Amino acid sequence: MSQGLILNATLLGLGMHPAAWRDRDGPASDYFDPAFFMEVARIAEGGLLHALFLANTLAVDEENFERPNLGALDPAALLALLAGATRRIGLVGTATTTYNEPYNLARQFQTLDHLSGGRAGWNVVTTFVPSTAANFGARALPEGAQRYERAQEFVDVVRSLWLSWQDGALVGDKASGLFARAELARPIHHQGPHFSVRGPSTLPRSPQVHPVLFQAGSSEAGRELAARTIDVVFTARNTLQSAQEFRSDIKSRAQRHGRAPDAIKVLPGLVPIIGATEAEARRRKLRLDELAGDAELKKLALRIGVRTQDLHLDKPLPFDLIDANQAFRGSQGFRDAAVELARHERLTVRELLYRNGGGHLQVIGTPQHVADAIEHWWRAEAVDGFNLMIDVMPDGLQRFVESVVPILQKRGLFHTSYAGATLRDNLGLEQPQ
């Protein structure tokens, strides 16, 4: 099924930039105010964006109380609220396979899928923040290979539960008294290394059969999980060449698993910082950076596995320390994206902080500049679209929808109406087999 450019709005606290909460209008408590999220959803759907994409943060350590937590609210609960406030936009929530059970999670997202009319998606993560383990009684975060082994079985169980009711299982014939055909809603009888699940699900299939599967992971194990099972891959890519290589690799792996290349979409993050002029955009960026203080420096150190004091603003990254850290358990994708950009363009730490966009591609400029960058990556077959990481919410999203979306539509890159009623339809994905 062919598909144009995909654009999702990622909801991260009050904005992607660490200083968003200080720069924007409105109280700092807006990040748990229903009215804030409903306004963001209205803007995104008005701009015909494909989906709202929610983070899920299970520990406070990454933000360290210096900013609103990027994923403080439970995504399933928040997306249920937004399902009633929207009609066509997709609703994607992040949930970990490391600290959940398949049956409960399958039921949560299948419920959301039904209540939204087939617009739900689950972003599969394995959790890379070590301190999360202490909140679930575990001694330490499992090694990456162990997390992904569990994740693959977890996803298999969830999909089996979602498909445990066959087509036609729900009859609802009042005259005969036949509600459902039990023989078409069978237990899955899963027995594996990590889980034992009988099933079936409590719910029949949704209008899109089951929620769309997203995944954020760029390690070898993450790529294999994506290629085998996932519909949409969210990644961090800072250079065009890296994005091209990653997308090509994912689609080649998908083919080796018997899937069509177009059956899987690749969406890097994009941080657009928009001004009416380039100078205005750069002033916006500078203002935000000054308000943030050293927050980005601390996060960079955490993401690449070194101490903050190992980073010197006017020197290159300490590549020797980064390479020597065999105990690193954070996100390999975030680390690789930052290190590759610094190496490729020979950036100092100060220059990297300005360019890195919290780990994602960053474009600072006019709406035309942002649209040009999107088109360039799209036509270079580096992406199927982007997850937009908006600097300040809702202002930054409003700017994008009002100024960048019309340019992309005029160029024939972005749709002018939703293609269908379900998220799967709008992403150009085939029905699950």
C-alpha cells in the first residue's frame, strides 16, 4: 500500500527543549492538565498529523526535577481521554516490555483501539534508564540482550491475544440468543521462557484488527525485533547518511523475514525550531538554551555514558572514554546518534549541544527551511516521515501546523485529508495476517 510523508506529534512534557516550561505561557503544572493535552490534540488533528505519540517515563532521574517529566502521565489513561476529544488522529502510547505483563498490556491497548475506532498504537520499548529497576523491586536493569529476548516473546504473546478472536467470532444475534462463537475465540496456550498465558482476550478484533506496533530501538537486537514484527520504527538519526543506512537495513531485514519493504515505516525524530526569519528562529533557540542552563550538558553526559565533568565545552567529545565504557546500559541509538554527529562534523561539545536536538535531527530556521529539510530527507529515501519533537508546546506545534504543513501540501508531499478511519489506513499499512 503506497503512502506519502508521515508526520506524528510527539508529546514530551511541555516541550522537547529543557527550558520549554520556563519559556511558554501557562503554569508549570500544565503537563498534567487535561485542557493542555486536548488543545495539543486539536492542533495536531487540525494539521492532519498522523498520530499523537506519547512517551512514558518510569523514573525521575533523567530530568532530576529540573523540568516537567517527559512521560509522567500513564499513556493509556491519557490517550483514552484524547480518544473522546478527537476523531481521526492516531493515538500511540509507549509501554515497556521489561516492567509489564503481556495480558494486562494487551487488554489496555485493545481497549483503547476499540474506544477510538481503530486509532491506537503501542510503542514497544525495553527501558534503558537503569534507575527504573529500583521502582519495580529489581536489583538492576537486565542486560540489553535479555531485555530484547523478553521483548520479542512479549510482543508475540500480545499479538496472539489480539488475534485470539477470529473474524466472525462476535455474532450478537438477539433472535437466536447467539452472542459469540466460542470456537472462534480460542485460548492461545502460550508457554515460553518468560511467560505463561492462556488467553483468549476479553475483546474481539478492532476495526484495524489490532493496534499498530511502533518500536524505538536501534541496537542489533532492536533492529531484529523491528524487522520481524514491528510496523513503525522510531529512531534517532542526526545525519542523512546514517538515516539512509538505517532505513535500508531495517527494510532489508524485514524482507529476510518474509515481509514487504513497505510493510515497515522508519520515522526519525525531528526538532523544528521555527521563526518568521532565520534570525528569529536562532533567537528563539538561543533564548531557550540560555534558560536551560546546563540541563542539556547533563543529559548528553548521561546519554553517552560519561561524567559531566568529562565534557569540556570547547573540546571534542572524549571518544576514548565513550568507547571504553563497556558497562554502558543506556540507549545505544541516542549514544550513536550524538557520537556520529560529533565525529562526522568534528564538533566541540558546545557545538554538539547546539546541534544535537536532545538526540534528534534539529532544524533551526524559517518554515521554508524546515520544509526543505523534510523534503530533502524524504526524497533521499532516508525516511518514511518524522516524529516531530516540538521545542515548546503548544506554540511550536501551532507554528509547524500553520506554516510548514501548507508548504509540504503544496509540494505534494503531505496529504490534504485523512486516507481512512483507522491509524493503519492512514499510515498506509496492510491489515495484519
